[in-house]
Amino acid sequence: MTTESVMWVAVVAGVMVVVPAVGFFLLRRRRDRLRRRFGPAYERTVTAAGDRRVAERELRARRTGSGPLDIQPLDPEARRGYAERWAAVQERFVNEPSPALGEADLLVRAVMAKRGYATEDFAQQASDLSLRHSRSLEHYRQAHEISGRAAASWVPIQELRQAMAHFHALFDDLIEGDQRTVRTRAAARAPLTLPHGAAAPRQ
């Protein structure tokens, strides 16, 4: 075998090693992005599908299909109004926990509808919320499950309290999430303010 042939064999062998490694790296990166985007919903979808690749295809389709959703932030007046209604629901919960829990469910769905989310079908709600509120989606699932049982039969007060806390987590995320994002971005763009007379740090 000539020297040139040996070099080509070495090149081909190197490519055969590098290409799978690059493919694995890209797959891992894409998987990590899905985990960050969907949070607990990622593992839930994998478990339901029974196949990680099938689940990831579904999540990617869900993500790329989010374009038609016209999700709008709440204006300050609407946020104040919803916050006042939530305070009234919490106050009612002290004496009438089951009816108050039903009101909390309706109020969360009202905020979702105001912002542009689907409200008729729970599966669709969960799918839409997973795109922007993945961290509080698990709270909503648990609140929905307890609320459904409470509407049909007696549920211990401790579980009703848990459901209210779960509803509150999503409610807070829906009405304040955009504001927290805006404040975080503004803080990141804000120039560093130094004490009077202090020198700027050297680059």
C-alpha cells in the first residue's frame, strides 16, 4: 500500500470516528434545549409516549407550532383587576374552601383566555402553557386534578389548600411573568452605577 493510500485510509477512519461524535453532540444539545424549554413536561411526555425520540418529535412539533398563538401581555389595569379578584377568592377560601377553589380555577382560565390561550380543553391548555410557563405547568396539573375530585366528592382541607397554592403559582406566573422578564432584561441592559469617586473596573 502506498503512502498516499495509507493517508486516505487514515482520513476516512478519522471521519468515521468524528461524524458519529458530532451527531451525538448535536443530539445531546437539542435534547438539553427541549428539557430547558418544557421543564417537567419533557419527562412526562417521554413517559406517556414510551419512546424518547417519538416524544421529542412531538415536543419539537409543539414548539414550532406555537407561531399561530397570539399571546398578549396584560396591561397594568387588567393585572390589578385580576390581582384584586384573586385576593377576594383567597378571602372566601377561609370559610368556603370548595366553592373558592372552583372560583380560582375559573379565574386562572379567565386570565389564560385574556392572554390568548385555549381554555376549553385541558390537554390543549397544558400543551400551550408548556411553551411559555413550563415551570408552573406541573402546579396547574396538580391543581386541576384536585379541583376535579373536589367538584365530585369530599376532599380533605389540606388537599384543597395545596390546590389553591398550585393555582396561585400559575396565576402569579400568568400575570407577573412578563413583568419579571422585562425587569430582568432591563437590569441586564442597565449601565453599571458606581459609587461617587469609584473607578470603573479595568477591562
